[in-house]
Amino acid sequence: MKRLVILGHGTGGTIVATKMRQLLPEREWGITVIDQDWQHHYQPGWLFIPFGIYTREDCVKPKTKFVPPGVNFVLDEIQGVDPEKKQVKTRQYTFPYDWLVIATGCRIVPEEVEGMAGAGWGKEIHNFYTLDGALALREKLKYFDKGRVVLNIAELPFKCPVAPLEFVFMADWFFTVNGVREKVEIELVTPLPGAFTKPKAAEILGQICEEKNIQVTTNFQLSAVDPEKRLITAYDCREVNYDLLVAIPPNFGAKYILDSEMGDPMGYMDTDNHTLKSKKFDNIYVIGDAANLPTSKAGSVAHYEADVLTDNLKREIDGQPPRPAYDGHATCYVVTGYEKGTLLDFNFKIEPLPGKFPFPGLGPFDLLGVSFTNYVGKMMFRWVYYNLMLKGSHLPLETQFVLAGKVRGILSPDIELPLRQRSRTCPVKT
């Protein structure tokens, strides 16, 4: 019997396991999924926990609930991969494979920034990129009634690029409802040249920040955090003070990728942009946040990638070459507060455009428009995620970006994104 091994049972790994079980005869192919966590997290929901919109129970389900019949789920810690021997080593076992899919996502590494993971972590420095972090931030926000809330993005890449904007928009909403908005300053501090990676969307989202009196500090490449002085410092020596720092720490790939020397220095797999096959290793495909693709690290991306990956994997099993079918398609709902939201749909080359989604000319969702309908779409997505997406059900969404129903003519220029910088230091102040 031949073996397909899938590392990670998050969004991408779960969908791939479900689809491949449908494509491969069970009498010929064994499918094993390995993950070290028994809990499946609805990660978009972490953003809502600090504001009391979702609870822990809304965002956590047992992973076994989403294991399709005929797939072997192994709860164990992945320690390494040997691509030459085609083996995966876990804490307890060794798993040989014929084909391997890496779907282990990415993780926050606050210790990469001087001072971030120190005494202030969990006190005046919080995050919503983990479940525990979101729950702790909820307790902090309950009684926060004055001061400076600073959301800082440490560096690129990071998971779900619209989430920082959603947080500051919802913070404005939250503090307004609680009657303390006039006593709370909100600032978004980002390494990007604007509020978002795509210029047209950055312009629109920046205008929303301005309307909500949210300050945006751009091109801020974080050097260090001083929890005693409550300051963050950039490599160009600019400083921003805070009373509450909501940090998005550096995001790295899985540790076993680094230990196995399979990825780049941040633990991401070097992946073909269009086929989703590993560039360096035979018989390995990569999906979702684990890949170094120049697109968003988001659940919608993993969903679109899954269609291409499973098709290409089946083609190769059948002796055919993979097709370069993935175009970087991403779809992102953005909650703007007050039960409204906007929607972005784009790919590697084409900017978010105005129009209707998913049905051209009909919608019901408004691209780049702010509406209650878009907010409903965002809130409905949790049900869609659990009940349709993870179970491999067909959704009315095209894998590739579709121009139909959109206002054309806006192409993404090449944007020079800030690189990691840790060699420079600020001069000593006298």
C-alpha cells in the first residue's frame, strides 16, 4: 500500500485530507494526518474574543470531528522530516511516505524581538494571534477606560494581513459603545508604507482609519520593546509610547522545518507559486501559511490552494505533470465596526477591485464597499467554515480570481516591502 502523509490538521491539512480521500482508492492508498494538538481552532474567531463577540467555545472544536472516514489521525509531535529517506519522525514513531503534504502553518515568536517576551508579556503587552492571548486580552480590555492602545506589526510576513486593521476598527467601536472613546487613543504602527499591502485598498482602509481618528504610523520597522518605559523603538530610532501594546510578533514556520533544514531562515518552505510543489524536494507539496508564497497567509488562501494542490497531487500520482493553476487568489472580509464591513478580492497581479462577490453583478457582497451585508458575510463564515469548508463541500467560489463583475483597470505595482533588519542600532541619547 502506498502512503500519503499530511503534516498539520488545520484548515489546509483538513481540506486536503478530505479531498484526497475522495480521490484515492482506500485499498491502494493509506492517508495519515499528524498533528500535535487535539483542538481545531477557528483562528479568524480569535480576533472577536477580546471584544466579547465570540467565546472560547465558539472557536475550538475537537480535530477528530473533522477527520474523514478512511484517514488515520495521529496525535503526536513532529520532530523532523528526511526527504531523502521519505520519512517523518515524530516523538513516538517514524512514518514513511510516498507523498508528503506540509500544512503546519506558522507561529508567533515574540522572543525574536528584544524586550517583547519579557516581564510585560501578558500584562501591558498582549496578542490575539493565539487563543490564550485573545482570552487574556479580553480580560485586559474589560476595564481599560483611558490611555494609548498601540497595535504594532513587528515584521512581514504575518498571518491574516487584514486582522490588525479589523482590531483597531473594532477597538474604536468597542470603546465608543463603552463610552470611553474620547479618553482612548488608538494607533496602528506598521512596517508597511500604508495601511495594507495593496495600494488601492491601503488608500481606502487608510481613509477609514482617518474617519475613525485612528493614527497610522507607517514604515516602522520594530527594533525593540521597552516594557518598563512602555516604548517601542524602530531601527530608524523613532519611538512610540503605549499604555497597552497589542503586538503581532514575528511569524515563523514550524520548528521541525528549521530543525530539518528544509526551509528558509524563518521556517517557510520554498514553494512554487503556481503548482504549490516544493521547489527543493521531490514528492512534497505545501499549503497555507507554511509556504513562502507572495500572498496572504489566510484561511481563504488555503481553501483556494487546496483545489490546485489536490488536483496536482492526483495528476502526479497518475504520472502527469502538475499544472501551474494557482494565481494567488485571496478573499478577505474586513470588519470596520458598527456591524459593517468591507471585502477584498485579489491575486498575485490584480489589486482589490470594486464590484460584487461572489456572483458577478449580483453579489450579495460589496467589494471595497462598506456595508452591513459584508458584516453578515464575515459572521456567517464561521458556520460555513465548520460545516462546509472543512468537510470538502463545494462552495460558490472560483479557485482562480475572476474579473467578471468587477471594475477593471487597477493592477498591482511592485511594492518594495521592508526586510528584516536587526543589524543597526540607535545611537545612545545624551
